[in-house]
Amino acid sequence: MNDLEILALIERGDLTPLSQDDLTRGAAFCLRVSAKTPSVLAVVVAKLRKDYITDVTEWSAYCKQNFGLEKAYLHHIHKVGKYLHSVACDTPKVYTTLFHLAYEKQIAITQIPVIEIENFIRQQTKPLAKMPRAEVRAAVNRFLHPEGIPAAPAKQSEQLLLPGFGKWLETATGFEAESIVRAVDDDDTADRSYRAGCLLLGAALDYQRRQETPDTVMLLNLKTALLDEVQAIENILAQE
């Protein structure tokens, strides 16, 4: 049996025909494939966006429907894919090196200009694949800031005025949309939800305005969602 046949039997729960070697091969094959999945997705979504589905709204919907990718993760994995495509054009060996890295390491490395990536790799005392994620991030920071890591931005001190804000956001974004809809069940919660939403949306947009490379996928998804909400508002007003 080949690896795919073994995997099909495991998926069906038909383990009786499988020897110890078969089981080991099946698990090892699955690990090899899963390790490459983020890189494959990154390259594919970037290629789709560049050459096949140029409308970002259509592309976002396509990636969600076919790959389950959306929001920030889609943006980040697209960023990795574009980086890999850029590297592949000139330095196939570097492409191979980066392709086989863990996704978290790839994200960190995309901060390095493509023209500098070979130099960055040469400067490392051991292969990137053998470096822990934190070590890769530290190496990227050292490469980008040889004079030393800049002091933390002032905004971090401002965040001290909102203790627990990050944890609150994590909790809030963990709620299902239907649960939130049911929870907003009177004028008071509707008004407070409206005001909180406007504050958070304004802060998110202000953050994007300050970035050299705004998250265009997120912004275009937001634009589409807001236009849908405008239509819903007009429909409600039309009933008055």
C-alpha cells in the first residue's frame, strides 16, 4: 500500500489490515503534509490573488469558501505567499529554505526586504529550521536594527490606562455573532453596543492610517461589510 491508501484506511477507521510499519508510515506521511500546509496555502492564495482573482472581495470570499481562510490570518498568509513568490524569482534555494520553515518564522522573516534575505540567512550561525521561533524573531530584530532595538513606542504606556484591554478584546471576539445579537435586546444595550463599536472601529481605522502598509484585505472586507450595513439602515428607515 502507498501512503495515501494507508491514510484512507486510517480515516475510515479500518486499522486491522495495517501493520506497525503501515501505521508509522501513515502518521509520518500526515506529519510531512501538515507541516507544508501553511506554505502551500500561502503560495496558492498569493498566486490566485495575483493572476486569477484580482478583485479582492471575490478573492477573499473564494479563499474562505475553499480553504477556510479569512480575516487577519488570510492577510498574513497572503503576505508570506507574496514574499515567497518574490524570493522564488531570483533565489530558488532561498525559496526552498523559507518554504520549509514554520509559519510563525515565515511571518517574522517577511519584515526583511527581499533583496536582503540572502544576507540575513548567511549571517545566522545555524540553520533557520533549527532555530526556535523566538530566536528567529530576535535575529530579525538584530538584522533590522544593528544599532539596537528601538525603545518601546509611547503607545504602550498609554495602554496602561486600559488594564486588561487585550484580554477583554480576546473575550469579546470569542463570542459567536448570534449570541451577541441575542444579547442586544433592549435600547440601553443597543446604544452602548453602538457607541462601543464606533469607538473600536475608529481606533482600528486610525491604526491602519498610521501603517506604511495597511491591511488592505481587512479594509476591503470592512468596506463591503459597512456597505451592507448601510443598505440595512436604509431598509429600516424606509419602513418608518
